[in-house]
Amino acid sequence: MQKRRLGKSGLEVSAIGLGCMGLSYGYGPATETQEAIQLIRAAFESGVTFFDTAEAYGPYKNEELLGEALAPFRDQVVIATKFGFEFNAEGGQSGMNSRPEHIREVAEAALKRLRTDRIDLFYQHRVDPNVPIEDVAGMVKDLIKEGKVKHFGLSEAGAHTIRRAHAVQPVAALQSEYSLWWREPEQEILPTLEELGIGFVPFSPLGKGFLTGAINESTTFDAKDFRNVVPRFSPEARHANQTLVDLLGRIAAGKHVTSAQIALSWLLAQKSWIVPIPGTSKLHRLKENINAASVELTLDDLREINEALSKITVQGDRYPANLQARINR
């Protein structure tokens, strides 16, 4: 597996990481623990050194899973986790909380769940409108001085917020959605990151599974799958967006690879400091995603993709309205 550096931070990770959320949360029933551990360890054995989790995934269960799975080779991997929410007794999110004292509490608890003495990359999960970003960055800076955190990250933050945070404590990476069917970061975010020397970690690089070609307008999801409430996954939107999937399929067939591999290799080709984190619970999908790092897209390939994309309008919002309000502050 090739390695990449996240901007100027010096943080080196595998060119493709593993997003672990879906093993515990979001896409239906959690994967059985030993099966999930086996998948995480298979990723490491295949060259993946970058693993993404958060206290919100479960909550807490995903961090505990990674702590157990990665314990035998902790010093050979980079673990990213996140803070920024509060949870009720039933495990649901009860609001945002990025107050400095809460950030410290989350860090201490995450260290125990992850069975480690440091968090390699600590993201603010979403920007908290009630807490100045300078206060957030200042607390993470303190945790870095104490050795409990190595690097500071933001998720779904806007350019102005990124600049304010970076002025207090250098931001190593921004994690936000970016893929062939969500290219909004190209407008303002990517230029800002390039200017400041910040790495970019796209989540949902396969469009929450849609870009793999395995989902169509008649696909049904588990009752616990959050895609049931995502406008972009309404049957009507899926039907309209099939044009993009068909395009990927044609390009993939010509190269004797899969649609998912084209989608991931396209992201890798955009910038040398972009590291996507596709998630999966299936071993064959894991191997497919990892092998995308060796797929070469020529300038002609990229030009063809961009020209075709310019004629496609993706239908449907990527979040319900109540969640969209939290994005890009």
C-alpha cells in the first residue's frame, strides 16, 4: 500500500484508510464483534494503517471495537476519533458540546476505550455554534502538549472556521464528504486546504454505497439504516442518479476494474494529500477498495470523467434538512 502525508502535518498514513462507523452504527445491525475484528485486522495485514472512528458511533462501541482489534499492532497504525456531541441514556445524540472541559473528558474516555495512551488524530465532529472555534483549538493544543493527542482535525467545517482554528493550533486534516457525486469541496475547501497545508480525508467516498453500482431504485434498506431518511436515496433520486453509476460502470469495464475502484482512484488523483476512508463490513469489498490504490487514471481518463460529469446533475440533498444545518459553519 502506498503512503501519503496529510498536508504539512507530517502525519503519514496509507493512501486508503478504513472508515469503521458502519461496523457498529448507521447501516443496520452492528457486525458481530469477532467478524468485525477479523475485518479490521485483515485491513492492517493488507497495508491499511489509517483507521477512523468516533465516540458517536454506537455510541462508544466502535471505539471499543477498534481498541480491541488494533491492540496487537497499535504502534504501527494511526487512529482517528472525534468529539463534539452529548448522548442521552438511550444512546441517542442529545446535542452538540465542544466546550473545552467536555473535550478533555471525551479524550480521557476515548483513550481508555481505544486502549492507548494517545489519539493520533482528534477531530471536532461538527462545528459547535455555541463555542468559539478558538477555544476548541486551544483545548486540543493543550492535549497535544500533554501528549494525549498528536494531531488536530476538523470535520465538515467551512473555510473561515478552518482558518480561525488553524491560527491557534495547526489543523492536520479536514474530514468532509467528497466524491464523484458530491464535489462541493472543490469550490472553496480544497483551495483553502492547499493554501494552509492541511490534508483532506473524504468520508463516503463511494456515495454511501451508491457509486459501487450495488444499489438501484428498488433496493430496500434495513430499518436502522440511516439512508432511509437521506433525500438522495429516495427511489426517485436513485432512479435519476443511475446515469452517474452507468458512467462509472462503462469506464470501469474498459479498465477491467470495478466502479468503486474508479471512484476511489478518481479521488486519489485529485490531490496527493487526499486520503479517502471507505467503509465496509465485507472482506471482499475491503480488498476491492484497497486495490483501488493501484488503479491508474490517465489525464485522458480524468478529462473524460469530468466532461461526462459536467452533463450530469445529481438529484437529492445529501442530508435531511435538520442535519444539513450543522454543515460547513
